[in-house]
Amino acid sequence: MSTDICTNPTEQSVLNRPSTDKFILILNMPQILKKEILNEKKLSIDPLQISVHGSVVPQIEVPSIAAPFGGQVYNITSLSRPNYQPLDVNFIIDNKFHNYWVLWKWLAMLNHPKTSSYQGKIGLEREQLVKTIGQAEYETTISVWSLNEYNIPIIEFTFYNSFIISLGSITYSYRDNNMIESSFRLQYSQFDVKLLG
């Protein structure tokens, strides 16, 4: 029997087991929530980290165009990306419901639950913000890190000009011992991928 170390790159570490916490979402607070921090003690200026699972990366396309030529049709690249579909993010609610509450607060700033009004600035100040930082006050940059078996980030997915468009329901049963989960839907304008390390 050989005692040589296996060098097959497809072999995985014994610690590499399925887990629901291998993706961490880093939510940088949008400007509209940073202003609210002065009034809300529960909000923090620090980025919010959420353990996510399910679909965390969108489908990416640069579609082709049919170009008729000489009695035949050639397919060429469009050199463009269509609008990204909204991304549904499943997450585990923390034991103080803080991550759920921050997402709810963000959505409430876009349309107040009692007054049905936008809670940010409308007009020149908002336009100036878009010019200086490249995004509206309700938008932010969101990163999703994939972790390896040692919980070290290995790849980063970045969503630019992101904003929440819906917050999912909460379903809980005392008949099982599963963690409480919810979901939110994210719309964004641009997407990028970077290998870390």
C-alpha cells in the first residue's frame, strides 16, 4: 500500500462539509440609513453581516445577435448586458432580529408604512449625491463572500447601486428545531466578481 500524499486537486479537505453559513453578505449602510442613525440607537454605521444561503449569484449574460449575411445567418456578440433580474436572498434571522429589522427599516425609508412617503431628500441634494458618490442615497454596495472550509473568504461577488425592493415573510414552527429564516429581494445595476487571497 502506497503512503504517498494524494495530489489530486479534486480531493477535498475532510473539513469541507455542507453548511448553511458558507456565504456571508456584507451590507454597507446606504446614506439614507446613515442619516437615520442619529435618531435610531438600534442602527449602526458599521456594515451589516448576514449569513445567506440559496441563490446568491445571478445569471450573467452577454447575448448574441443574429446577423443575416449572404443567404445565411451568423451569430455575433451584442457586446452588451441586459438588465439584471432581481436577486432573491435567503437569510437566517439573528437571535435579536437585528438583521431583519435593518432590512425592514431600509424598505420603510423608501415608503413609510404610515405616511406612504419617501423618507429621503428629493431634489438638488439628491442629484448632487448621485454625482459625487455615483449612487442615490437609498442605494448601496453589497458584497457576498464565499468562505472555504476554514471560513476564509475565497471569492467576492459585488452588487453596485443596490437597493431592497421586498422583504419576505417569517415562518416558524415549534414542531421542528430549524433556525428562523426569511428572505429579501435585491435590485442592482452592476455586478462584479473578484477572487480573493
